[in-house]
Amino acid sequence: MSSHSSQRKSPPTYPGLFITFEGPEGSGKTTQCQHLAQWLQTNGQSVLITREPGGTPIAEAIRNLLLTKKTGPQKHETITPVCEAALVLAARSQHVTHTIVPALQKGMIVLCDRFFDSTLAYQGFGRGLNREALTRFNDFATGGIRPTLTFLLDLPVKEGLQRRKKASKQNRMDQESLAFHERVHRGFITLARQDAKRWRKLDAQQSPEQLAEEIIRHIQPMVPKSISPRKKRTSNTRLATKPKKSRA
Ligand code: TMP
């Protein structure tokens, strides 16, 4: 992939805090998002949990198109890498406009299960699309918004795929070759190395409880500095959409 453009305009900023979770298949992102949301909520923060592709009704419909294993007349038509990227970015445009930005404008903490780094890892490193083109297309679709902090839940590809099989969570991406998933994994590691200030790389082989504690240790110092805690409320966590099944 070509190098990242250094000429990008500075991204928009909002009163809230935008945090993303990234990682290969089966890394436990969904569980950790939910755990962190609970912790933030008990500490008086307003939280929105959301995911990509998805997070609005239209974006969730695009997710189904992208991830459902193909049957019927669609079975023999492959989705091209460019079509895949365009669908992911179409969903992101809906998601950023209708869900993420309004929540950040209200000062909420947005926890997002995958975002643009997944596009670079899957469509860039995995499918071989040009990084610069993906970045431009992404910024065109979203206005260039970036997370403040990104957790990489890292584990060996084979272990993640095994976890997915065990949990019977198989989608169109899981059917890709091991080599594809290895390229995606290498992509995440490269991205995390290139922007160490934003990324926190964590060992997702440790127990979910240990991982959750480590995540909180990273977040704790940021929360009071980034936004002022609100009065404690009984329920201040919102789900952008109700996923049918929780996915790792
Ligand atoms: P997940 O919700 O279980 O992580 O599944 C989402 C799938 O979508 C996963 O295989 C990664 C893929 N994906 C992309 O290929 N590109 C993207 O930009 C995003 C956000 C996800």
C-alpha cells in the first residue's frame, strides 16, 4: 500500500470522546465495549455503544449485505474489493452523520466496535486496495473524524478464528483464507505501530476480566480530563442499534 498522505486537513473536534475497539476476528471487542460502557456509566458518564458496519438502520442493512453468507441468485456473484469498500464507507457515512457526531456533540463517550482502521486492515492490507485512496474516500464519506483512542485487542489469527467457530459466529469474512486474515492482522499491528499515541495494543489472550481491568487503567486518566463527569444516573448508556447477536 502507498504511504499515508500528510496533507490531510485537521479532523473536526467535538466535546465528547470517541473511542474505538479494533482487532482480528474473535478478539472479544464486543464484550470489552460492553464492560467499559458499564464502568463508565457507574462513573457518571453518558455512553453510546455502537458498531461498524452498522449503527443506524440503513447501515445495519448494508452490514447484512456485506456479511451474510451468500445464498440464492447472489451465490455466484463475488463482491469486488471496491464494492466492499464502497459499502463499508456508505454505511460509515450514515453512521457518522446520524449516530456518532450527534452523540459527540452532546458530550457523550462513544464506544465504537470497529471503525476506519478496520477498513485499512481489511480492505487495504487484506484485499490490497490503495491506502491513500481508502483514506480519501473515507474522509469524503465522514468529514475526516478520527477516534481519540483506539484499543487493539490482539491475538493470534488461528485462535480468533477458532473462537468464532466455537461460538458458531460465522460470516462471509470468516470464510476468507487464513492468508487473508494474517494480512489483516499484520495490518492492525502496522497501523498501531505507526500511530502509537492513539493506539493501545493489548493482549486479548488474557482473561476477559483481566483485559477489562487493563482497559479501565488506560481510560481512567483520560475521562476526567476529556469531559466533565455528569451526575450519576441509573441508566445513561444507549445502544445505537440492537444487534441481533453480540459478536466478538
Ligand atoms: P464484527 O462485527 O464481528 O467485527 O464483524 C464485522 C466484519 O466486517 C469483520 O469481518 C470486519 C469487517 N469490516 C471490514 O471488512 N471493513 C470495515 O471497514 C469494517 C468496519 C468491518
